[in-house]
Amino acid sequence: MNWIKVVFDGMRTVFADGKELGETNKVLYLGESGTYDFSLGGPGNYRPLKKKVQVSGTTRQHPLVIEFTKE
């Protein structure tokens, strides 16, 4: 079981390997450990457009934080 939190200045839909997980700035359940491609929904006015991240050993209380920056 793994958890992430995608940080972004604003609300966007979070995608992992093209599948919708939930909204930015909230702790989200990801599932199994592994390498995932994360991206955001909405306009492409953020960087990076996609982020490949290895996720393992996280908890709801200590999620992996992934940041995207608004342009």
C-alpha cells in the first residue's frame, strides 16, 4: 500500500500512468510499489508535464510528495 501527495498551486486532477487518482494537494492512495508516470489534468501550463517517480514504503501519514510548478 502506497500513498502520494501531489503539490500544485491550484486544483487539478492527478493521473498515474494515465489513470485518474484524485485531486492535487490531497493525500491519495496509489497501491502497489513501482515506477509511475504522474501528470495533471487541465491546461498544460505546468512543469514538468510528466514526472516519472519510483514509489515504495509510503504511508498515509507519510506520503511521497510530488511537486509540479505552475508557469
